[in-house]
Amino acid sequence: MTSESEPQKKAFQVIRVSAPGKVILHGEHSVVYGKRAIALSLDLRTRLTAAVGGDSVSLDLPDVDIKKTWPIETVMELWKNLGYTKDEKIKTLTEEQSHFIRSFLNFGEGITDPKDLAILSFFHLYISILHEPLPISITVGSQLPTGAGLGSSAAYAVCLSGALLHLCDHIDLSKLSLPNSHPDILKTVSEWAYASEKIVHGTPSGIDNSVCTYGGAVSFKAGNIEPIHVPPLKVLLVNTLVPRSTKALVAGVRERKERVRAVVEPILTSLDAIADKGLEILCSLKNANVYDEQVAVHEALDELIDINQALLCAIGVSHPSLDKLVGIAKSHGLHAKLTGAGGGGFGIVVVSPKITKSAIDACCDELRQSGYDVWCTSVGAPGISFHNDI
Amino acid sequence: MTSESEPQKKAFQVIRVSAPGKVILHGEHSVVYGKRAIALSLDLRTRLTAAVGGDSVSLDLPDVDIKKTWPIETVMELWKNLGYTKDEKIKTLTEEQSHFIRSFLNFGEGITDPKDLAILSFFHLYISILHEPLPISITVGSQLPTGAGLGSSAAYAVCLSGALLHLCDHIDLSKLSLPNSHPDILKTVSEWAYASEKIVHGTPSGIDNSVCTYGGAVSFKAGNIEPIHVPPLKVLLVNTLVPRSTKALVAGVRERKERVRAVVEPILTSLDAIADKGLEILCSLKNANVYDEQVAVHEALDELIDINQALLCAIGVSHPSLDKLVGIAKSHGLHAKLTGAGGGGFGIVVVSPKITKSAIDACCDELRQSGYDVWCTSVGAPGISFHNDI
């Protein structure tokens, strides 16, 4: 690729990338105490289209009512004011530069509005990754509900990082479709997404950006993140529509632990063992080739899901809406647990291949009639994907 | 008391005794693995009337359709055939004598019918305890459902042992109404009830006869039984009316433990800690004299009940009927757990003094409308009692 041809190429380039969401399978809450957590990619995807060209930088997120355009001259001015020359390689923003971007966007230091944070993290990635101020029109749509602990901000950051890194030729996303999809590409994307997540979440664990980048499953323990290949598993994702405060739930567990330490500590130990066993089961899934083997593996997984839900109940983070969901699932031969912080929020049902379509449909119907939102989707979905079909 | 006056006294004597049932508060299933269990006396009582006199020995248990009469001559013949002289002090039956009694009653060796076992254990106590064949008419009625794990056979054995020991002047039950109710009397009754329970249950733990004799609470760990004084606590006892097999449930826990040992063992450790904490809380109840203190203690107890139920769920011994009961109780501000083996059977709700009568009534109504049987009763009730009001 020559420097002569590049501006030409960029001027017409339209790329599309997507990234999955995430659900926690095991380890919610106990992860706070250094126990293992297992997250799975969720095939409700965030899709980003980036069209290079025109005379502005625009960010369009119709799902969350964001539509912003900055004339390219303004962005070039910002670029210059940050102290960059025109053709600067990938760079790490200083704290001062970061403050400068905030004031350019008219944001205070303590912004918490997800819309503002989405714009801010876009600008951070745009300036850090690109070599020069590129006129670009970015549109992001998502099947993921936001602020639900389903990794919507990580999926957004992964799409943005991947697209921008690809556009400046730092990585080549088209290589992801090849077998053994290039761990170095994924590592780079995940690291940039993590940098973006830090802007939104302060001190993210790194689980979300990893699972949204790599897809499949991610094991997390004591700071170590390990991506695991798993085949896609059919799930029902269920929204109780009961709002909850993650912070209050985490504090509630801590208080219970302080009140009855000898009771709660072994429960955390058991939750750790559940995640260990869950990891083992997920790894065994790829070798379960015939129906009977798959059913047997799913039976082991169902048992863990039941125990996990009961232990989350024991540490006080379930909710009548979640207990009811578990009961409805059970009445259809399915096994459900809360996923994420609990206290309402979302539940997940992993569907064994032995469950008939009519049983799944009947369960979905009953859940919907009881006021839940239900998605029939899958976990273990591919991570960041490059869609060159346009 | 002279030997001249005694036959005269006995000929007209009518006594009444009663004993409570029992519920497990903490430790069901984990007790199998050497963890602590806490049982509480249940104020659904078994009442026995013994009338000395007439020319026969009769046993009348209208609740379970037993009405048997043996002419006193036949009983005297049995007495002689067992090798006893007329005035024999308390005695331990040999295996041979025990077989002889079975054949006298036309029972085989492997009898399992509760009615047969009730008759057999009566005869064992009658012959072991009494000094001579006494014409007597015994009637037993009970508020306790039988075969429900609520200590009905122990309450029966405690009443029988107490009445027979009193009638032969081995103990004086009238002294039980005095303060500091004579531990030696209770110990004797409990030991005889245990001997009778061995006939019915093979290898009873000793929990049931202890709690039905002493009342209050009993802590049991690794063979050590410790009676604890507790004030009466209001409870709802709830029958799911779902039949269950204790044996299958115990086996199910063992299988789960073998499958996922690292997951189940810490749960058993936590259940042990719950029983330890429960014991501490029960002991603190007698010092909670004012309303606020009582409410605080009950809050701690409610939290343990919630955690305990969740952990029983985690080891696989709950049931949709129990989960539903827990949910209904929770919706009225009450805390429920299964009691006993689980898988259906009974649940218990301990009622804090802060719960209004209307909330209790509403909960009972909803439970009954949902198909449960409900008793408003209390636990921590007095043990064996002597009723000289007739």
C-alpha cells in the first residue's frame, strides 16, 4: 500500500464491524472477593458502520438518541491544539490532553451521562488511534439494551477500536475470517477497548472488553483473563424489567458477609468451585460431538446453574421476579439463573439440545405473559467480526 | 407409700401427660455429614390418658385407627412366659424376649406398618417399665400428622414412657411443674423413649426423643445432644401436601456431593455455620426482653432462615411447592424454609413480633387458597407435661 493510493482508498471506504454483548455465567459477586468468574459472549450484537469521506466527523447512535457532527476543520484545530502534527502514529493521551478534549466537548470532569461518555470515549479513540484527522461518518446500532450489565459499552468500544485501527491500517480485520483468527489482532482491539472502557467505568475488570472482542467464553480470576473457545449455546435471555442498583447489591453482600462471615465465606468458596467446574464443562463441550454426549454435558451445566442460582439467593441478591422466572423455567424443564448483579435485572436460561422447540416456545410464552422480555439468542457467539458484504 | 395402699391407689388412678412434636430449624441433610442440627419442640401435642383398673390392657389410638384390648390374664401369661416373677423392677429385654413379644402379637420380624410398630413399642415399654402386669386403659390422641418427620412417634414414646414410669413410681411427673424441672426425670423419660424409638426407627439419632421430652430446643452435633431453653416462638407450620421419600432425598444429596464435591462440601460447611449461629441467636432470645431487642434477634433469625432455605435448594432438596411457599411468605414480609427432608413435606415460617396479625392472617389465607395446610402454632414449647386437672 503506497502513501499515494491511501487517501484515495480511504475517501471511499465503508466498513462494517460488529461485536457481541456479554453475560456472566458464573461468578457474579464472588468475583469481587477474588473468585473465578466466567463470562460468555452474547449474540445480541452491536454493529458499526464507518464511512470515510465528506467534510466532517459525525457520530450517529440512533438507539440512544445521539447524533453529533463536528466540521473537519474544528477537529483539525483540536488536533493541532493537542500538540499533534498531521501524521502522528498511535499515541497515548496525557491527562492534560484528556482534559482538553473534555473542554472541547463542553463536558465537565465528573460527567456520568452515558451519552456524554459514549461521545467522550469515541473522541479518545479517534484521536489516539488515527494518524490524522479523518472525515468520517460513524453509525452504531445495537440489539443490546444499555446499562443492563450486558456489555453494551464494551461492544461499542470494541467496534469503534476495531474500525479505527483497521482504517489506519494498524490491523487488518479482513484476516479475522481466516482460521485461527489472529490473536495479535484481537489482543490489540481488546486493549484499545479497555482503554475506552476506563473512560466510562473508571476501573473496569477487563472481562467485558475481552469477551466482546474474543467471543466464546472468558475466564477471569484474580486479574487473569483467559479466552476460551466454546461452541454457541442456545439461551433465553430474560429481562425482569425490575431496576436494580449494582452498587447497593454489592454492598449488601459485603454487609451479609460481615454479619455472618462463617456462613458466607464457604458460599463464596462454593461459587468459586462452581466457576471452576463450569469452565471444565464449557471446555468439554467442544468434544461433545454426538447428541447423547451434548445432553450429558448440558445436564452437568444445568445442575451448576441451579446450584449457582441458589447460592446467589443465599447471599441475598435474588429477587421475587428472578425466583419466579426460575420457577417458570423449571416448570418447562429448563434451568435459569440471574446473570449480573441480580436484584432484578436479567436472568439467563441455557437450553439443552434435549429441550423441544415446543417446550422452549411454551416457556417463552409464559414468561412474556408474566411480564418478562425474552430474547431467544445464543452465547459463545463470535467476537468482533468484519462484514465485507457491503 | 406402703405396699398395702398401692394397689388401692393404682386401681383408681387416671393420669394425663402430653408431649410436643419437633421441627428441624437448621441442619437437615448436613447433619448426615456430622454438621450441627437444631431441633425445636413444636406445640402440636400428643396427649395420653392412662386409666388404671379393669380387667384388661387396652391401647386406643383413634387418630390412627388402633383399638386393641388384651385380657389381663393373657398379659399375665405373657409376663410369666417371659420368665418374670410378679413383682419385677425395671428390666432390659433380651433379644429372645423381644422375639417372644413379637410372636405374642403375631408380628413377623420385619414389620414396617406404623400401627404394628406403635403396638409393639407400647408392649416393650409396658413390660420393661412396669413391675407387674397392670390392668390399664391407654388412649392417645395427637395434633401431629404422622409419618411427617414431625416427631409423632417420639412424642408417643415420650408420653408412654413418662406415664408408665410415673405409674410404677419410678419418677414423679407432678414435680415437673416445679421450677427447674428435674433434669433426672427428663433424662429417664428421654432414655426410655429412645429405647422405644429404636424399635420403630432402627437407629434413631436421639434428637426426636430429646426435644419431645425436654421441649425448647435441642442442639445435636456428632452424637452430642444438648437441650437449650428457648422462649416460645410463634410459627406457621405449612404442609405442602407433596409426598416425599426421605431416603431418596438423602441419596440425592450424596450423589450431588460425589459429582461436584468441591461445590457441595463448602455448602455443608456453611450449613454447619448457620446452625452454630442459629444456636447463638436462640440462646440470645431469652435475654431479649424489650420489643426492639426481640425484633433485632428475629431479624438475624430471618436472615439465617433465608440463607438456610437457599442452601437446601442448592443441594437439591427443595421443591416447587416449597419455593412457592417461600415466595408467598416473602410477599407478606415473612421468612420460610423447608423443615425436615424437603422435596415437598413441610415448611416452617418463624414469625417476628413485628409482623402484624393481619399480615399473618393474609399469609395464612393465601397459603390455604394455594392448597397448603397451615397451622398457626409455636415452637420452643414445653416438653413432657403432666396434667393433673382431671
